[in-house]
Amino acid sequence: MSFDFQNADICRYLFDGHFGLEKESLRVTQDGFLSHTGHPFPDNPNIDRDFCENQTELITDVADSVEEAWNQLAQLHTKTVRVLRYLDTGRELLWPFSNPPYVKGETDIPIAAFQGRLHGKEQYRQYLAHKYGKKKMLFSGIHFNFSFSDQFLMAGFYDSGETDFRAYKDTIYMELAKKVTRYSWLIVYLTAASSVFDGSFFCDDAIGKTVSNKYASARCSEIGYWNAFLPLLDYENLYTYIQSIHDYIDAGQLREASELYYPVRLKPKGENSLRNLEQTGVNHLEVRTLDLNPLTPYGIELADLQFIHLLMLYLMSLDDGPFEHFEQKMAIQNIKRAAQYEEASIQIETGWNAVLPVRDAAMHVLDAMRKFYESFDNPTLLQVVETQKQKLIQPEGRYAVQVKKRFGTDFVQQGLALTEAYAEEILQKR
């Protein structure tokens, strides 16, 4: 159910939408170890915790533009840095990398504590710790939430001739979820920024030993955030999609829907549950494959968020079709391949028995996006695409390459110096 981009009303509202960001970062001490103090923001709904007590999560409000969401994220980041600087228990820092600093072992990772009616959240984290291990849960990243504007969806609805707006809206988001999952490898390839580890992530006795291995994005690679099995979902409609997740829960492979470690999630408004999703329908899409970018103070470049938005809009111009199980397997394998460091060996499956080197596959998509956006007579759109093309053209354009070059000799100590510099820069600005 692709949009008619010749329709004036559809084009008028195409770039409108609603956006939200969730950024995870570890609180660390000045000597590079994980903090063991309590969460310093107990009453702020925009600053929470993810898996562990020291994994701060910054959550923006729903914004009407990518720029507005990014600006609020910067404000939340600044507030967090300022509070951590003057803690009574001693100064702390917000670690700017997806990969953790020094880790003394599993016992060094304090699970987030919740009391009262929220205690179930702590019990769920205990379950995850037992099933997946705590170290994997230290990987930090950014989730990008997106929804179309109501005016855009209504314009498409009237143009489609459909009679049930709720069903139409769910179908549109189902289509977008399929397409973004297929092309998530491109997002990983262009934004991967975690090519260096401290050895203690792999071995408790290797604290201070910098490791540069085969990953550009560890959290999106085979050692990252994945279930022990490959989920295969039914994208025929929203109800079959929900039932396919229920089947894994009923089989004991998942405890709940939030344990589905998948690159793209369909989310309802309010409580994130399958029951709410079924009752109220899809409200927005969550893209979960973004590394923290240590090369920028707030962990993400605005240009990368703008690109992901334009990528999603471009994908809606492509023909829709089923998302068969073999295609889902291919999509996930492509993500894991794109998370590798040595791009010369990365091959992306683009169809049945069709394979391209990752750089060629990426350039093919970017060229198609450029052609699509040329018709809008807006140089800013073309510049967003061109910024990503430069990562392919320049020898050190990829973030992962730059990170390895800058932090590949003494990861944690070089990272601490960067973190201190960012803190000084941020606090002087705002």
C-alpha cells in the first residue's frame, strides 16, 4: 500500500511527523569503572535507567521534528552531565561509547532497583541477567521513534479508497516495519561506532587491555543484542504479527514482547504490551540499531537522524510485498554482516541469489534516494543524502574506522580524556 507521491496533499505533509529519542549511557567513575551509586534522577520521567542502575536512559518527549527531538536530547544530556559533576558521592561521567569501560566481572554490574508496584521491572531484569548474562546488557545505544503526522495518514487514507482508518494506519506501519527491517543493514553500516573494547568485556582478568577485533558495531553483531533463536514473524496483518510473538511467549522462548530483540518494533501509544497494541493499534515505529557515536558530544549526529527519517520516507515509495521467512533471515544476517569492521569482506544479500559488496549496495540505495528527492526541489534533502555518501567516498568516512584510529591503543584512558573534554565543552556552552 505505497503512497501516491503525485498526490499534492500527500506531498504537502510528507515531511511532517512525530519523533522521539531514547539514549542509553553508562555512568562511570573518573578512573573508568562502573558507578555503584543510586540513580541520581529518581523523580525525572525523562531520565531513567535501562538494565542496570548505572545505565542512564535519556528519553525525549514526542517532538514535531527531528531537530526538536535532538535539541531536547542535548538538553537532557547537559543536565545529566551537570548533576553527575557535583554528586555528593563524588564526580561521575557519562560514558560516550556503546561498549563499556572497565568491568570487574558480572558482580560489578548492579541491576536497576525498583520498589513497590514497579518491582516487577527489577525481577524482569534479574531474569534477563540469568538468561543472557549481565555483560551483554551493558551495550548502550539509541532508539529512534517515528510516526507519520495525522494529516499525512489521512491524505493517504482518502487517496487509497479504504474505509477503515485504523486498519489502514496499521497496514501502513506494518509495511514500513518490513521495509526498515530489510534496510536496517544500511543504518548499521553508516552509523556503527563501537570498534574498540576493553578486554575486561571478554575476560575479567584483562582490565586495561584494549581490544580491536572484527566488529564495527558490537551490539548489532552476532555477540550483541539478539535472542538465542531467530524470531520469524507473520507480517500478513497486525493480528498475525501479534500472534506470532505470542507463539514464542507460549513456547517459553520469550518471557514477554519486550524480550524480542529485533531491529524494528511496532509500538502502541502508552503501555508497551501486545494487548495494548492489539486494542489500540500501531502508534509509532522504533528503530533500535543506532550505536552511540563518541565522535560527537551528545552521542548522535543530527544529520544521521535526518537521514534515517528520509530513508523511511523513501522506502514508502517502493512497492510493498510479503516478508517471507527467508527474507527475514536474510535481513537479520545482513545486519550482522554490516556490523563487521572489515568492509572488504562484507557481502549484502539484495535478493534471491543476488549479492553485492556492502559499499556498492549502500551506494545503490543512496543514489536511488537522491533520485527520489531530486523531484522535491529542496537542496537540504539532497545534502542529507550526500553527507552519508561521503562516508563511502572518504577512506576514513565510517565512524568505526575513526573510533579505532583514535581509541585503539588505550581505549578507556583515551575515552576518559574525551569524556572529560566533552563535559567541559558542554557545561561551558549551556
